Amino acid sequence: MISIEARIAAELDAREAQVRAAVELLDGGATVPFIARYRKEVTGGLDDTQLRKLEERLGYLRELEDRRAAIFKSIEEQGKLTDELSREIATAETKARLEDLYLPFKPKRRTKAQIAREAGLEPLADLLLGDPAKQPQAEAAAFVDASKGVADVKAALDGARDILVERFAENADLLGRLRDLIWEKGRLVSKVMDGKEDKGAKFSDYFDAAEPIAKVPSHRALAMFRGQKEEVLSLSLAIDEPEDRKALNEAERAIASAAGISDRGRAADPWLIDVVHWCWRVKLKLSIELDLMGRLRLAAEEEAVRVFASNLKDVLMAAPAGGRATLGLDPGLRTGCKVAAIAATGKVLEFATIYPHEPMRKWDESIAVLAALCHRHKLELVAIGNGTASRETDKLADDLMKRHPELKLTKVMVSEAGASVYSASEYASKELPELDVTIRGAVSIARRLQDPLAELVKIDPKSIGVGQYQHDVAEFRLSKALDAVVEDCVNAVGVEVNTASAKLLARVSGLGDSLAQNIVAFRDANGPFKSRQQLLQVPRLGPKAFEQAAGFLRIRDGEDPLDASSVHPEAYPVVRRILAFTGKDMSAVIGDAKLLRTLKPDAFTDETFGVPTVSDILKELEKPGRDPRPEFKTATFKEGVEELKDLKPGMQLEGVVTNVAAFGAFVDIGVHQDGLVHVSALADRFVKDPREVVKPGDVVTVRVVEVDIPRKRISLTMRSGEAAAKPREQGAPKDRPLGRNERKFMQDNRAPQGKSGGSDNALAAAFAKAGFKK
């Protein structure tokens, strides 16, 4: 039997030795970021994507082996384990195949077939199946025995039928073929339930719909499953039925073929054909349908998780504004705009509430308050939340900048998705206990501009609003995938140990909540860390946790310049050899790209550190602690286009991609409602996956195709000139437009409505204009 490591190696197109090494590291407690970054020689350079897949498959295959062993044991204890069955169980590659093989031996309640066997009817079943020339009624008469519960000929034949049906239904090979057949040929049928038309109006696209189950896109599948859960839709699987009701459909033909049954005019053929009908319609149809519905849901959930994880990574890896004193504005109308002045370190300096909009309209007074705050704390940036009243507040910031040019302010619209979740969280109440919940939102908005990653890790990833039907996905599956994304992003960027929050530190490789809290407590009691080695003084942070975490923790202005880099302390001797070779000290070598690029990595390798690690070290010395996140960009919203009514078909606008789904991308064009660029309108060429073209945070140019003001729908296109057309869903039945529930559900699963404004990383032009450099 092929080993787990060999199977994974084949799937990853890697060597078995690479996989075996990675498995040993994972089993030893190493994290994926640590292995990917600091154990390249051991794994032969497996990257984080490969390692995540390896980790997932390792879990599945180990569960498979545990189940295989349990099934072997069960069948062996029953004394029914044959050599052939043993081989089939040993070579089963999926859990479904294993369960199919185990089905005949699985302990179960007394079935009709068991009762029929106890009544002595199995010989009758075998006789009629083996010799269809026999006359069923005549043969059955000999098995009538009231004392055994067989009252008449019909009862005898029914018992024989039950025995054959159970036998067919426990044929593992047949079950596999039927699943494949129905998946290939079956149609998912959706119907509205009686009396639910009004209640379920958002599902109207699926009131009477059918399409091949194998081709149902994930977003449509999840939409229908939600409709079923809300008891608006009924879902079923259908296959083509012959006009002659007595004839066999494809599934029944597969059963008949497996059992050697055919209608050749013999006496028992009609009875056997009825047995096949019964087997499919009564015994197998429902179970196969449930299996395939589960398969469809799993595939849809996996795609939804993939989309969410990809979008989340883009949001978390958005470019930070960096250490700039920032004014955070959380817009509002009746309740006022909440204002927070934040230091370059993220510390709250001062806060206030202003009322520039309806109904109080204290415009001049509000500008005076903001100007005083900016002067007093030397603020450089203005972060405006993109919620209700964002455009009005954007105008306020414009006026502030015009009246006080000496402030040299730069304003940026920031996504506030999940800010209210953070503000009301237990963590926020501990982090900002002196602040009202509403002010905490303004603080979070400002900090998101300074460093999106550091602020967004404080929020449950599901609340960040970049998912597709995340509320319909299994909680454990979504959480596991999103936690992996957050972990990878945090460790890719690195964490400043002397300023990071406990929430951010908890995501560092090898730490977790408890050690993160201990680090913060030690920092508060003893002052800033001066070296990475000092981390070993933190309670319960032992050598193993240090090994996993140290390379991802940064200490700027510490005792050793390397502590501010991604060079792991275990590799510092390599750097010393490089310094000795160049004859220069650390300060002269760090940043000298010309010198470093002349050095050959293989000149500094040893039995522990090979060319991959030395190459990484040389790159890091060129720019220690370099940030992998992108440069800033910003969108410029068109003057005079602030509400839906201002939009006209054909209008060309600039906007920011806020979310990407399987069916297209949502774009903020500054009118309080995101527009949709359908997948068919993303480019002049065919686009299978929207992420081939766009990702959250991208600044794009779009053209308005259609505006539906009553339903707040905006259709956009990114296609050029004559190629632009009203979006159609590629591959959808009858080439229909995107359904109302698909749009509505996407809106339900993204950031709260009423937003407008740019993305977290859409900043570069604004910063360049202000003379800021990264």
C-alpha cells in the first residue's frame, strides 16, 4: 500500500523525502511559516502554499488510515475478512469508498432483508435471480409459511425482493458508479414551496430552476442551500426518465447491469425489473441524492472559503501608511462624527464629537475643532471611515485642508468593515477602557490607515466583510482557513515586539494568546526589549517557542542590528562569517546592495545552512526588515457624483475594488453603494476566475452600464468601447442576467451597506502629493 507521504508527494509534485521531512517538522510542533521561511534546506524549498496543502491532506489521510484500521478490525472480529476484501479495503483511496466497502458488515438495526432471511426466503431470491426462466409465483408458493411470517405468495416475493435490494444497495462498486453517473448526468432541481413566494422573494430566481449539478457554481449552490434552510425552496436531483414508465432510466440500467438482470421475455424478468425499480426509487435514490448534495455543498464551501481567504489576504497585506500621526473620523449624521487624534505609535492623544451635518449643521465649529486638534498634535493624515455620511465628511476634510493649508494634511477614505464589531468587543474594552464604544470606532479607523494588518488582526476575520456566503459555510472549515491566512500574513510582514498588541503577537509563529499576553506584561514591567535573546526571560517562553517565533519578531534600535531583520538568531554566525569575509563591520555592510550582490551564497554555507538560507540572508541585509506589502495607490472619485441619482449610463469613473466573488467584483465608486462588474464584463477576453483580473484594493476604471435606483443596483463594466455589454453570467442557464438573490446575498455577506470610499491600501498618490515617502 502506498504511504501517506508518497501520496502527498504525488499530489504536490514533490519528492517523498521533502514531504517526509515536512511531516516530521509539523509533528515536532513547527508551524508552516517557520518551516517555509527557516527550514528550506530540510524540505527542499516547499513554500507556504504547498505546506498548507500538505498539512490539510496529512490530516485527512491520517483520519482515513485510522478509519481503515477500525474497519479491518470490525470485519475481522466478525470472521468475514477475505483476502479479496482485505485488498479492496487496503487500496481504498477515499473515506466514501471505505464506507461503501464496510456497508454490508456495518452493525445495523434489523432490516426487512434480515427478517426475510430469517424467514428462509434467501433461496427464493437466489433462485429467481440465478434462473429468470422460473415462474416467480409458482416458486414462491413453496416458501409460504405463516409460522415464519410469510402469509402468502406476495409476502414471499416481497421478502425476496427486500433481500436482493439490500444486496444491490451494498455493492460498493455499484454505489461508486451510481454516484459518478448521477453527478455527470443529474440535474439539481429547485422549486418554491407552497405559499412561500412572498416570504422568499429574494430567491425568486430559483422558484423553478434546474441545471446540471456538476456545473452549478458555488455561489448559486450556496444560495439554493440557504433557500432550502429557510424553508423557501425544495431541492432534489433528477435524471432523464424514459417515456415508458416501465422502462429503466440510466441509474436503473446501471443497477440491472451490475446484477446481471435484463428483460429477455423470461418468466421472472418482469419481477426482477420491478426489483430494480424498487432498489433505485425506494432504497438508493434518496441516499445517493444526499451524498451528492453533500458533495456539492462541500465543493461550494471550499470555493467560498478559497475566495474569502484570497480576499482576506489582499486586505491584510494592504500597504500601511506607516508611523504618521493621524486624525480618525467615524462619519455620522444625527449622532455626529466621532473624532480621534492618534499618535504615530497608535496611542490615543485626544478625542471629540463634532456635528457638521444634518440636523445640527455646525460646519465652521467642526472645522475649528479639527484644525485645533491637528495643530496641537501635529497630525499629518486624515482617515475617513467609508460609512454613512462619508462623502459629506470627505467634503468637510476638503474644506479643512483649504482653510488651513499650513497643516499639509492628506485625507484617505478607509474601509470600516468590522469596526463596530471591534469597538464593542471585550478586547477593545480592555485596550481602550476609558473610551466610549463610538470613539473606539474612530480610533480603529485611524489605526487601519497606519497599519491595516496590525489593526485588523483584532477582529474576527469573518467580520472584515470580504467573503462570499460565509454565513453558509461550516464554521470550523472557514475559521481554520482564515486563521491560516492571518498567520501567514502576520509572519510574512514580521512584528515589532515593542509596540505590537497582544492580538498581533498571538498570531506570530510559536506564540499564541498566553505567551503573547506574557510578552506584553513583561514589556510593561521591564520596558522595551533590547534584544531577541531577552525574550527567553519571558515566563513560559522556552527554547522551542523562541525558535519558532524569534525570526518573525523585530526589535528596532536594539543592541544588535540583526534583531530588526528577518534573519533568525540561529543564523547570526552566518552573518558574522560574511562580515569577516568582507572585512567590514555591520553598519557598513547592511544596505550595501552593490557589495552584497557580489557575494556568492555557497561561500558561506555549512552543514546546517545551505544556499537557500544564505541567499535569503544576503537579500535581507540589503534592506533589513523590508516590508513585503505593496506601494500606495488611491482612487479619485468624480466631482459631482455622490449619489445613485448622479450616475448615468456610459459615465466613466475611477473606483476601488472592495470585494471579489466567483461571479464578479464589487467596486466602490463613491456613491454609498458598490457597483458590480460581472465576471463577463471584467475584460475583453474570457475570464474564468475574477481574481485573474482584480483583487480587493485595486484601483480600476469602470463605465456605468445600468443603474436601478429603487433596488440600489449598479451594473459596471471594465470592458473597452464596443466590447462592453450588459453583464451576463457565463455558463448560466439561458444566459440569464445575475439573479437578484446572487447580488443580494453577496451584499449580505460583505461590508455593511451605505459605504463609499477607497480601500485601505489605496494611498500612494495622496502620499506622493503630500511629499510622504514609504
